[in-house]
Amino acid sequence: AARADDELALGAQGLLYYSSLLALPLLVAPAVLLGEASRLAAYDHWREPAFGATLALTLAIGASLQLLLFWCTLVTSAVTTLIVGNLKAVTTTLLGFWLFGRVRLPWFGL
């Protein structure tokens, strides 16, 4: 079976880098056009250590998740990554139902 990196010879880090570069205009253009960039620049809590630590942790977790997603696709296949991702989503949803218990779905028996 063909792998995602057979033709490009890029590793997971290279794919993450180019994917991020391609996504950047799709993020920046609407932010500027809709005025989000100016609201972001005027945000009052940029210099608070708790905000900085939370932002850094969130960015690190997001980057790690994306890197692991690319790595999983490179090592296995896109179909395997899709199935594992969907199983994770179902497991997370069921775990949320069990832990937080505020969602009642009587028509499903939950």
C-alpha cells in the first residue's frame, strides 16, 4: 500500500510544517477581514502569566496532536488514522457522558 510520504520524502515534521504554512492564509485573512485581529491586539490579559502559560500549554498540546496525527498517517494508512480518530471521538463522547452525566438521551436509553 502507498504511504503518504512515498513521493515527497517528508517526515511528520515536514508535513506539519507545510500544512501549517498552507493553513496560515486561511486563518489570517478572515481574522483581518472580520476585525478579529484588532480585537486580539487589544486583549487586556496578554501579559498575565496564567494566560501565557495556558496559551503555551494549549499550543503545545495542539501541535503535538497534529504531529502525532501526521505520524500515524505516515506509519499506517489514512484509513487506519480515520478509524482510530473516530474511535477516539466516540470514546471521548461516551467518557464525557459518564463523567459529567448532565446529558440525558432517553430515546437512546442513555
